[in-house]
Amino acid sequence: MGSFGVGPPLSWSTIDAALLDAARGWLATRSFTEERDYLAGHPELLAAAADSAVEEALLAVPEDEAERCRTLREVAQTDGVEAAYRPLLLTVLAHELVAAEPARQRQLLTERLDDLDDDLVGATLEELVEQDETGRAQQVSALRSLALLGEHEAVLSALDEPSQFYDLLTRLATSPDISALGPAVAVAFTAASTPTGAATAAFFFAVVLVVGGDEDQAHAVITEARYIAPQRAGDWIETLTKVGRFHPVTLDLIPMLTGPLPGESAAGS
């Protein structure tokens, strides 16, 4: 009697039910962190024996999501789960930092400092700065820099009470190392709600510029600051005499605050 030959069994009939349930559990997690932890807790999903189960589970998600999961799994199989998810979670961290409320920002800046030190976080924030017109991403990028220098707490306090900015920026400017002054000035700019506040930030930006060797730009910036808030010139001169003890080149800015503003002489002649 001839054989009708039923052929090989259907692929789904050979899939291990336990592996399929595990794969579906991986895809059902609610966050990338939970997704990573689930995969780390189910190493059987990384074995070749789980390929069919994973592919079966991926049929239930959109193709772009399925491709993301395939790529993560492939990297996890060779480099480990933590390494596979780290770039994704660092990118998420940068986005969360920009979107977070002040209390959550403070927590992230303190508790996630090692992660914030990764270049990928910095690169992601730079991309967000280019896309953002509100200044929020720029402020967060500066806060990250300050956190890496151990100066974020004082600047966050100044954000809560802007009147603290002048003394804070003066303290940073009168330090032998003024690396924290630039990002602190950037935060002060984004937080300025009055012309005088913006002018004060510009004054300290001129200090950053002249110490960095950009004298022409420093002169232009401090002149603009004086136009905006001419009543502050005396305070700024006093501050420059203090800063000059640590960074003598800043004393070159004083004449920009004592002579007539461009156009004044012509107007008075």
C-alpha cells in the first residue's frame, strides 16, 4: 500500500511551551528596565533552543519592535544582557532627565552619576539641545556637567532661589579652577526671568571667555551686558577685582565698564 507521507510536523508543534511563555513574558514587560531584568532572569531565552519560541512570540508585536528585540537578543547572546541594554537605557536616562520635574532631576543627578558620566548621555543631550527651542535641554546638559564636577546642588538651589546666582557665580569665578563656571552660567541664562538677570549671566560669561583666551568676544559680551543693565557696572567692577586675584586676565574687562559705551561720546559731542 502506498504511503501518503504526512511530512514534517508544523513548526509550532515543536515549540517548547515553557520557552514560549517566557518569551511572551519578556515582550510583555512595561519598561526597558523591566525588559532587561526579565531577560537577565531568563537566560534560557538566549539559548539557540529558544529561537523558535522567541520568533513565535515576536509575531504578535509590530515589526520595528520585533527587530529591536532581535537585535538586543543577539547582542545579549554575545556580550551579555547588561551590555546589550546599556546604550538604550542611557539614552532613556538622558530623555528622562530633560523631562523630569526638579525633585526627580535632583535625584537622578545624585543617584545616577556614574551613568551620567557616559559619553552616550552627553551625546544624547547634545542632540536634544539642537532640537529644543525652550532651553530646557541646554539647562539639563549644563546641570549634568555640574553634577560631574560636584557643583549641581548649589546650582539647583539657585534655581529655586534665583537671587543666589550672583554669589554662586562669584564663588565659582574666584576659584583657581573655573571649569564649573561655564555650565553654571548656562543654567543662569536659561533661568533668567529679567533683563538684569540675563545681563548678570552675560557678565560672568565674559569672564569665562576672557579666561579661555577669547578676549574680543569677552569684550563684546560684557559691553552688551552693560547696555542691558548699566546700573550693575559698579558691582561688576568690584567682582572683577576679586576674580582678578585668581585670574589676572579678567582685570582687562574693567575698562569696558568704566569708559563710555559705544555711541555715547558721539551723542554727547
